[in-house]
Amino acid sequence: MTMDMEQSNKQFKSGFATLIGRPNVGKSTLMNRLIGQKIAITSNKPQTTRNRIQTVYTSPAGQIVFLDTPGIHKAKNKLGSYMVNAAERTLKEVDVVMWLVEPTDYIGAGEQHIIGQLKKIETPVILVINKIDTVKKEEILRFIDIYRKQMDFAEIVPVSAKRGDGTDELISCVMKYLPYGEAFYDEDTVTDQPVRQITAELIREKALRCLEEEIPHGIAVVIESMQYRKHIVNIEATIICEKESHKGIIIGKQGQMLKKIGSQARPDIEELVESQVNLQLWVKVKKDWRDSDFLLKNFGYHSKENE
């Protein structure tokens, strides 16, 4: 760690900020935008993020360790319960909570549930109104006023994660509520996620996008092997699904769908590992894996309560 990063004086701030919100409001897109690199996967399907993904933003002013959590929603199985618990548990573990919402004047049951959770904590809450590029500017003030009446926010910041509007102001607002102290990570660190885990998530992202509405959300990806050679990385990965009928859809006619998933995932993985990649994909059926404690743990969804 450099002397600049050690910051022996009291000018450097460092702390933790969590990003919460209902599924599909753009949390992963915003986090990728803030750190300037793709770590969290994105898709138009809800509940894409399943683990707390820890990423790091570092500037001369300070260091923010972001926790991108699964969306808070009504759980339908053990995987869902794990995801909700992971999100709600972080609220008391961080210095700042960033609640991401869409620009709307309707505050539904999902948002009311989150408001109830936020009122129980003493952590400063920054309301982040995302997707402002989809509404007229004069409407944004109305949305701010509607949310302001719900609870006392430390800050309210309108942003567009897609375009990057308002993100510099958001970083400044988060920094304001962090304690002074040394950095937790080296300045070139952007995530604590293992390369294998990010690789698995990149494959899962492309599978979700390619399959669209053809299969339910119940797929996982396991990296079977990752071998580094001189000029190439050989990767074998298995896509896990819940039904035999899903397996056929994922493979596709003459293997075309599986090839499509692999060809779309390969460039992102090559950028990640900074090497040419030979990717081989397989498909296996694990019936009701989302309700199996053993399989959930095996696929990397660890819950503190269950350990």
C-alpha cells in the first residue's frame, strides 16, 4: 500500500455503503457505473444478484466499499429467503445505506416494506432516484417531494445509472457520511470477489439474456475447472437448471443456444482474465436446487445463519 493510501493525516475517509432496493431497479448497473468496471451482472430479469458483491471505489478523498445486495422481495423458496436476509442484514453493518428507487409517484407494498426496515436503523439513508433519463426534469421534484414525506432521508440524489448523470454528486454525498480512517483495500482493488465467481456470474448473465422468458429464473453456474496456460485460459463450466425440459431449451437445437451463451460470455471473461479463453459449457439438471440447503451452499450461496 502506498503512503498516499495510508493517509496518516485525517483527510482520508473510508467506510462501507450498501445499495438496496426492490429487484430490477438498477442496483448492479449503478454499482458498475460508480466503480467504472463491470463486476455485478445485469439483466432485465428481477433477482439477478444473489450474493452480496463487494466492490471498491478509491479516490484521493477516500475509499468507499460498496455492498451490492440482492433485491428485497417476498421470498418464495430458500434461495429467495437467503437473498432477502443477505440484503436486510447489511443495513446495520454499514456506514451509509443507499436506497435505490425508480422515478414514480406510486409507493407500493414493496417500497413500504423497505421503508419499514429503514426506520428501524440509525444508519444514514441516502435516497437515490434512478432512471431519471426516462422522465421529464420537472417531474423529478414531484417524486422527491413524495418520497420525502415517507421518512427523513440524509440526502436525496437523482441519478441515471445508465448514462452516469448525478453519479459524481452521489459519491460526494456518500463520502460525507463516512468516518475518517485508513483504506481497507489497495487503491487498485475493485472487488473482493474471486475470479471464478465473477466468471460464473458473467456466464449466468449471458444465459439469462439469451434465454429471455423461455425458462424460469432457476439457473446457477458452477465453474468445474479453470486452468491457466501460457497464452490461454481453459474453462469448463456447468449451467444448472431444475427440469429436463429446461435443459433442452438451454442447449437448443443442435447446441445452438449453448454456443450462443458461450460466445457472448467469452469476450467479457477474456477482459476479466486478460487472456484468450477456451470456454466449454455443459448443462445439468438438479431438481429443486433452490430449496436445497446443501446445493445452495455448494453453489456459493452461504448464509451466516446457516453456517
